[in-house]
Amino acid sequence: MPVFDKLPRAVRPDQSLVARLVGSFLTVSVLTVSFVALVAFVEARRALREAITDRLMTVAVGKEGELIRWVDQQRDLTEFLAGLPVLRDDAMELQHAPEQRMIDARDRIERLLRSAIGERSDLEKLSLLSSVGGEVIASTNRARPGSYRVNDLFYTRGKTETFIQNVYTSLVTGRTALTIATPVIDAAGTTVAVLAGDLDLAYL
């Protein structure tokens, strides 16, 4: 009788070799499939991230252009109002005329400013500030005349040029604001007042 026939079936060499071969094959197969799956997952995640980033960048560029056009429109309106002779004359009278004429000039200015806001609701508030001291001498907000904005950047820059103060926290109201300011200039080129417009940030 062959010697191998006396061995238990569980330890016969031919079966042990097959088991080892099958086990090795399965191990290699599992490792290969796992590696391929991992690489595919990483690549898919990278491709998805790039696609999302590209789409977000496209949206961001479009929104940025829209925002710039919107701010430019409000800047053009503010400059147009500041260049009106009637506003310039009333601004000068408001600061130097007798009391009753000052009151009448303020009423005319505020009617003009309210009319501008009514046509372009993207402006939340318009105010006229004195060229010296930064006092709010007329405003579409009745609570504002008599206050001072002398330390605000839009006022100090707005006395010499059209200036857009990007989103900031107002020291007066404590609210977030975006303000456009431009000088009101007389015929001699002297700044007689500063016109400031607060944009309606609900648009954003």
C-alpha cells in the first residue's frame, strides 16, 4: 500500500498545494480589485471636485460681473444727481442762506433725493453732507440730519472724488453698508457738499 494512502485526507500534499494556490490566487485577486477600486474612487473624486470647482468659478465670475455692473449703475446715478445745478445751488443755500431759505432748500433737496430713490430702489438712502465737518444736512432718512460722518472713509475720500466704500459696518447704525460718495462741486471747482448713497444690500 502506498505511504500517502495512510495519511489523513486533510493533510495530503496534493490537496494542501491546491489550497495554497487557490488562497494565493484569491489574495492576489482581492488585492488587485481593491487597488483598482481605490484608484477609481480617487480619480472619480478628483474629477468630481474639478467639475464642481469649474462650475462654481463660472458662477462666481458671472455674479462678480453682475455685481460690478450693479454698483456702476448706482455710481452713475449718484454722480448724475451730484452734477445737477439745482442740487448744487440748494446745497450752497442750505449752508449759507437765512434760516427760512435753508429750510426751503433742504425740503427741495430731500424731495429730489426721495424721487431718485423711488425710481431706483437699489439705493436705500441718499444723504447730503457738508463739505466742512461732515454734518448730514439733508437725507431721505429723517432721523439722520444733524449727525456727523466726518470720520467715515467715504466722506473723506468723497470730498475729492467719487469713492465706493466696499461692504463695511457703519459706526452710526451698526449695520452692514456699502456706500458711494461723490463731491458736489460749484462752478469754480470747489466742493460745496458730499452726496452719499447707501446701496440696498438686500439685492446681494
